[in-house]
Amino acid sequence: MKFTSNLNFPQKSILGFKILTSFQSSIACYLLLLMGKFLISRFGFSQIQTIAGAFFNIILNLSITILITNIIIKRKQLQKISFIFLNSLLFLYLPLAIISILKNMMYLIIIWF
């Protein structure tokens, strides 16, 4: 039994921009990961800097999860082999991104209260 999705996803974002293709989302996700790994080490040790780092991590990992969701929605645009080859590392990173979001949110809640 094959599952067929009859959901009609919009082709434009809320702001009117065209939604990225699967390949563009993959490249953007890898660029965000690369940029994030270099910038994470630049945050300092004072409380305000660690709070800024936590917010940065939350925004970065939320962006990555949104891009991975877009990759899954637009998966028909790529051939199966190239889709798996291009996105397998991103699918492995998805649980780590969700855990990182939760950790940083808990850190901010603990500091806030």
C-alpha cells in the first residue's frame, strides 16, 4: 500500500518570495551548518555573550530544521539517488538540531527565572 499525499503546499512564502527548491535548500543548509560551526566558537564567556550564543543557536537550528522540512516536501524534484546522497548527512543532523534547540531553550529559561 503506497501513501500518496494530496496536500497542496504554497509556491510562495508569506512575504511573497519563491520557495527554494530541494537542491537550493540542501546547499543553504550546508552553508548554514558550516557558517554556524565557525561562528559558535566566537561567543565569549560572560553571561550576556552566552545568552547571545544561545539565541544564535536557536535561530540557526530552527533555520536548519525548516530547510530540512522543505527538502522533504520538495523531494520529488531530485532523482532518488542524488537526493539520498545529497541529504543523508542532513537527515542525520536533524535530531541533533532539535536537541540543540531544546537545550538552548532550557538554558535561557533557567537563566531567565
